[in-house]
Amino acid sequence: PSTASPGAAAFREFLLYSFLVNVGCGPAEERVLLTGLHAVADIYCENCKTTLGWKYEHAFESSQKYKEGKYIIELAHMIKDNGWD
């Protein structure tokens, strides 16, 4: 992952990324999240197929447009490996 911003929603921690590798993307669907209505697609590990988070396909509110095309990964699905800062 390259660019990440930390956040928390409903007591779950997550990171917002602009680029990911080795993830697949499911079909987009509209969901009402804490920040409003978004079209999102679940993302999953290409290797083990575990759902990791979602990709923002479209934000309906102008204040949320910066999220479009970015990915949310829930930290519960992340494992720190050697070489990470």
C-alpha cells in the first residue's frame, strides 16, 4: 500500500489507501455509511479471498468526493510484517 490516512468508524479502525496491490474488487452497490450515501465495492485478498474492506466508487455528497477511487482496509485484517515502518 502506498498512501494511507487513519480513521475510525463505529469503534473499528481503518486506513484509506489510494493504491493497493493483490486485491480483487466485487460489484459496486449503494450503501449508507457514517459519512453518507456512497457506491462502494467490497475488496478481497487475491490469494485467500478474505474480504478486507471496500473501494469507494462514487460519493453522492460533495464533501466526500475525495474518497472516490480510494480503498478502505480494516486494520483487523492487516498483519505487520518485517520491513514495515
